[in-house]
Amino acid sequence: MKGTFVHGRTAMKFADRQNHERRVLKAIYHLTLEDLDRATFLGEVQAATGLPFKEVQDVCKALQKSGYIERTNLRIAITDEGIAHSEKLIEQNR
């Protein structure tokens, strides 16, 4: 049925999306630690996370809107806010 709200699926989809955002942001954080520009490529992030390329692109758009990353074509640079949020996520997992 078109337009039918199924609570379980929506909640799972939201949880998956949130998990993917965390995985991608952490991958960007770790990949950019050694780069002076704090930048990496979209393909490297995709390889590090194991997520489909399209999913990584979609997640990066959301992270960019949140102000955690900046994108120029296929290159991704992490912002100061992104670094702080990544470190917070890493600390929570310990």
C-alpha cells in the first residue's frame, strides 16, 4: 500500500542510516589522520566501510549538511566539528 506507515521498518531504516553515518564518519576520521589537508577520497571511504558506493555518497551528503565534512568532487575533508564528533563516538565505544 502506498503511503502506509510501517513503524518497524521505518525505525530499522533510521537505525541503519544512523549506523552508516557513524561508520562513514569514523572511516573518514581514521583515513584523514595522516593527511595534512585532512582529506581522503570517496573510493577509499567506500573500501574502508564496505558499504555500497551509492550509500556512501548519500551518507556523505547528510554528513556535509551536518557540517562534519566538506566535499569537492570525490575528495572529502573532515571539519573541526567532524573531528570532535568522531572522537566523541570513538570514546563512547570504549
